[in-house]
Amino acid sequence: MPRDSAAQPPGGGVGSDPPAAASASLMGRLLGLLLQGMPFIFGIGFIAPLITQLLERALPAAAQAQWPLLVGLAIGGTWGAVANVTGRWL
């Protein structure tokens, strides 16, 4: 028994939604960009606060100053950027 072409929705049927496919492709590209930048994000989000806390523990007088945070961000960001470019941490 042949199918009637008028019974299908004008969008082409079930599962053929082009905006959803375009959205998934955009989401995949954004996720790919995020994953490519993970070493830099790790450097800023984990290594920088760790270095800041180490400096504040080593030098208690610097606990209220901002320079330990700036030093931590500089070292963590640079280390993360180098790891991002070279592909390794060491």
C-alpha cells in the first residue's frame, strides 16, 4: 500500500528539522572551542588561585594585598596559555 504524500507534514517528516540540526552544529562548534581552551581555563581557574593561596600562606602580611592574586593570574594564565599552544604542561 503506497503512502500518501499529503499525509506528511510540510517540514519533510519526523526528524528532519533543519533548525535543530543547525543548532546542534553550532553547539558542537562552541563545545569544541571550549574544550580547545581548557588548559587556559584550568590555568586561570585552578592554578592562579592555588598560587595566590600559597603566596598568602608564605607571606601573611600579603593576605590583604592584591598583588598575590595578580601574580597568581599572571603565572596561571601564562602557564595555561603555553600549555594550550604547545599541547603539554611541562
